Amino acid sequence: RSKIQPAQQQQQHQQVACTPCVASDSVGSSAATSAGAANSSGSASSSSAIEATVKPGGTQNLFGMCPKCDTKKGTFDCRHCEGKGSVDCSRCSGDSDCQGCKGSGSLNCNSCSGRGVSLCKSCHLESRKQAGSKAGPPAPGVSISPCSAGELTALRSLWNDRGSDKLGLREVEAAWVVDNPLLSHTYQKRREELRSWLKREPDELQGFHGTMTKNVISIVSNGFNPDCRRGQVFGSGEYFAMSPWVSMDYCHGEQYMLVCRLCLGVESSDSSNYDGDHIWVQSQKYYVIAEPSQILPQHIIKFKAHDNPQADKELLRVLSLPRWSTKREEIVDWVPENRLCAMSMPTTDALWMGFLHANVDDDRLEADVKRFFEVHAPDYAKNIRVHIASGKYKKAHVEMRCTIPKDVVHELNKRTFVENGVERFITVDDAHGSPSMRCPRWIARYCRGRNLRFTHSCWCKHEALPTANAKYYLQEIDQWSAKGTEIWEKFMQSAPFHDGSYPTIVKISAIQNHTLSRLHEEYRGYLRNKNKEEPVVRELYHGTNNNILDVLYQHGLQPPSDTKASEMCPVSGGKGLCTTLCNNDCQYCTEKHDWNKCHMFGLGIYLADLSQKSHRYCSMPQQLRGGRRRFRMVICSVLGRSLEVAGHLTEKAAMHDVVNVRALGETLKEMIEPQKGAMLPTRHDVEGADILAVKGLGPYAARPGFSVINSEYIAYHPYQCLPKYEITYEV
């Protein structure tokens, strides 16, 4: 780890990776040796100290020995140096005046301290134990900020779906998102406990909670306090309503209400709530939750009132701010050591630059990147498009207007980059990767570019999909339970379907795949790190060919390729597919897939908030007697902030090749003509979004082929969507 350093100081100390990253199986800073810890300080003496301990000519040759204990052999070859103990100097080709390698052309691998191996088994287990002991709950604190347009639309839909027949004109006027890391941590820990007991993913749903405005900030800051419970007519616990009109009575004439995510385990048998964790009051549609750890406040909503009621002044002050926070914000003012440039392809049309400091403004970084090309590569600087991607650290993705040769890219790694006025070196590499390198775009064990050949492709080495040996099973859910009732009512709301049929629900089943659940949690962690808040969760429908549901339940929903399926291909041929199932290294599937009234808003996973819409895409049902058909539809848990787009495509194939939300960037205005009265999302909105929400314009405003009547959602990562429930129904 290093802060911004002057270029001369960084050039004196070149390392391949951060010391704690000893090997693919090692975790935590405890893996660092004393020599490695000294090495991370950036001093020239530390490098020579390591050399002295491992040189074959010394009194003791430690090559192949564990970098931590020096007494046992390492378990695996170091993945950074491939077992050699040294790496090529990234700044020179053996020049005698190089300050890093002193003209040798190579450096000791910092990841293994020159040993060529990872930790031994004992040290590896100890490092994992120490790393786990250091991980604790986050500090107390909460932030409140206005909802995005997409989240506001989703909350209005929830409000209307749950009580449109009794709310009259009391629609949602505004909404704010609540993020409390400590409450989120407690909630997720409780989810894991329930998952262990139930042997499946616990049910989750949203509930409304009415209270006086003077209590709102206390609840979102500290959670629900059991000592404040009153009444408890239907049992012991915190009370939430399925319908907002029920919660209005508890707002005491005020116009603010909480929306909370509730986690359900075992339903109690009586009002004591002792032999379970919740009570479902079917007659009143109340959720009574025994444990506050199963409640996560997510939103504050303001609904229209018949008069102008008074509200707590402190709450009004907080909600008037662009963002209010009591969180102890983490300021990351350092970046990892530069990695080696691994570009091996002759040319590229896209570059990766990083890592950049997260505490520097995006506009400043974009200007610095463009200036870097103007100074060091003026022939390639014209009309480049720079996108700054945020996470724990920032990085720049540069789209070139002409291809740039490999030797020029390698030369750029030796040039100084001026970041926010400070000179330093950064890595400049082929954004499409190289066949010899491990994929750096791996998110939750998946790279989006692995099945893309023409748009945002990735040519790196990719591991086998982690779901190859995954198993799943179905567990039937009681339709009269809290979750069963919610699923049933939501599904039937949009009936009859487009073909005039009226469905009859036969069965609701929970889908359990432990592998997919784990990958879904990994993606949740990625979004939490990227957006610095707990990801939004929504449940959406997905309709597809019923004959492939077993594949979907094993491997998850997969985003389509940009390559046409070849009839000659033994994997993708002969199935009537428009896009290949293969990765981009298939020797048969090599032709580009062009628009053909398909993938209207990009190469993603399409979902809907109306069962009627998803029923259109359900095919190959089971044929029953009397002409009836039995279909199956999937409900998925989908993670991430939504980017709402309300408008019409500028041309029918305008968004066909979009492969992720970030790819929209500056091009959205070229693809979408906004609906009258609507505005296109800003670049900041695009950067903070994770799924695309295309707003339905209704039957009169929508243009066939250019916009949609009913809303649809597009996700671009397979583990962003977890198949959670299967609805079996007949028409």
C-alpha cells in the first residue's frame, strides 16, 4: 500500500503486488513476512534485505520455503511470479540506469518475498483465523439521502400495489433512502443464522411502519427498541403492515412513514411469539417480528395529506439536505502497488489505467488522463473517451478512436502521470486483457467479457464457472403464509394476461441452490464496496422457456453473448439460438450477432415487475387435458441501484450492444430521446447505477419498437439475480 509518491521515489521501489496478497489461497495482512512488511514502506534497503535472505549464494537458501515461518515448504507456486521468485521490471528492459532493478531486468517477487511459493498450510490457516478475528461490526452511524428516480418509481408501485383501492389520492410525494451499516450488518448476520436453520434462503418482504415523526431519526439510527413496544394486541414484537393505509393510523395525522425490509424464519404458533420469530395476522395483514435484528429500515416516504400537518423540525431539516450522515466515512487516500502491464496483443482499442486515488474528483482525474495522452501519446489523444470507474479505488477506462500498438502502451508505463498535481507512475494496460494474464475483471467469480467477442471483450484466462457442480432443490411454500400471500396477491394483480387468460396458481416453491446463494452474497459485497452502502434488493419476475429451467436453477440467469450461434458448433448449434452459449474462444461461433427485433435495451437479463409481462416470454408449457396449459415463472432477488430511463430509442438497434450500465456513460443521449417532461440521467447517475430500469410509458405514449408499455429491468451480471421462487400456474 502506498500513498501518492513523487515519481522518483516510486521508481526506486517497484513491486509486483501488495505484500498481504501472498497467494490465491492466503488472506489478511498476517501473511506478510517481517521482510515483506519492511518492503511495503517503499525504502530501497528493504528490497536488498529480502535479496540477502534468499540468494542462492547465501548461507541458507530459503527458495521454496514458506514466506512466513521459513521452516515448511509452501503449498502452491506463487501465482504472481509463477513460482520463479522474481518478476520482470516493468519500467525498463535491463537498462543499467534503472533505479528499480539496477540494470538486472528483474525484481524479487514481493508477494512471496522471492520464495516462489505461497504460505504453508499451517500459516495459511493461521492467517485466515487472524483475518477473521480482526473483522468486526461497522461503527454506528446512518445516512439519509433522496431516492433516485428509479427507486422512487419502485416505491410508488409498492404503495399502489399494496393499497390502491383504499388510499384514494394519497400518493407518494417523495422518498429518501436510509443506509445504516451497523443495522445492515446485524440484519445480514441474522439472515445467515436463519439460512442455517431453514436449510434454504429465508423469506424477505417489505413492510410499512407508521409512527410519529419525532421517532423516525431514532429508529433509523438505532433500530427498533423492544422497550418501547405498546399494545401488542396480536402478539409480542414490532408491528408492520402489508398495506400502507393500515400504517397511516399510526402516523397520528402526520405524513411520513417507514418502509422496512423484514426477514422471516419460522412462524410462531401463538401470540407469545416464543416458538418462532414472527406472527402473520392474516385478518389484518400485520407482520409481527419478534427480533429487531430481522428488521432493516430502508426508506422514509412522504405521502400526500388532506391538510398540512406539522412534523418534527429536526426530521424536516435532515430531509431538506442533499445528504445527512452521522457515519464515520472511510477516506481511502492510498492505492495498491502498480501491477505489471501484461499486454501481448499487437494492438488494442481500449485501455485500463490505474489504480487512481478515490479521494480525487472524477472530473479532475478525467482531465489528468487526457493531459497524459496529450503529453506522452499525442498521436492517439484526439477524441478519446475517458470513463472514471469508482470502487474502493478508482480507475480509468479509455476508449481510443484508433488502435494503439503494444509497444506504445508498454512505453506509457514508463511515463510519469500527474494526478491531482502530483507526479507518479500508474499501470496502463490493454482493457481487453491478454491470454497469459489472470482476469482482473473477475467480479463474484464471473467476467462479463468472457462471452463477448466484439464489444467489451476479455481475452484473459478464465476459470471454469463455479456452478459446474452446483445442485438445487425446490421446497413448497404455504400459500397462506406471509410470503405466500404476498407472492399470490402480487402475481394475480395484473391478471387477466395479455391473451385474455386468467391464471390459477397451483404451487409456489422456494428454489435453493447453495452455490448460487453464495455467489449472490459475493456480488452483494461487491456492490456494498462499490457504492459505499447496502445494496437495494427487489424481487422481479422472469419468464423463459420452461424446458431450460433446470439449467437456470443450477447456473443462474446468464447474460447473452454478442456472437451468433453457429450450426456447426457442438455446444450451441442445432438449438435454434440467436446467440451462442460459448465463450469468445469458440472456433465455430465467430460471427457477430446483429439486431433482429431482439435485445432492445442491451445484452442483459430481462426482468419485469408485472407477472403479465413475464408471462409473454414463458414458453413450452406442460399440456394438460381439456386444452389447459401449466406454466412456470421465476421470481428473482435482484441487487443494485436502478438507472431509470423514460423515453424512446433514437433507432431500433441503438442499445442492442450495451453490455453493462456503465457502458452507457456519455452515449445515453445518443441512444434515448427522453419522454416529454422527463430528463436523461446524468453521468453521475450512470456511475452509481447497477441495473437499467426502462420506464413503461403506457399504451398511448409508447412507440412500438422504440419504447415499452410496461416497465422492464435489465441486469448484466448472472449473480446479481438469484432465482428464489417458482410459481406454477395454469391457464
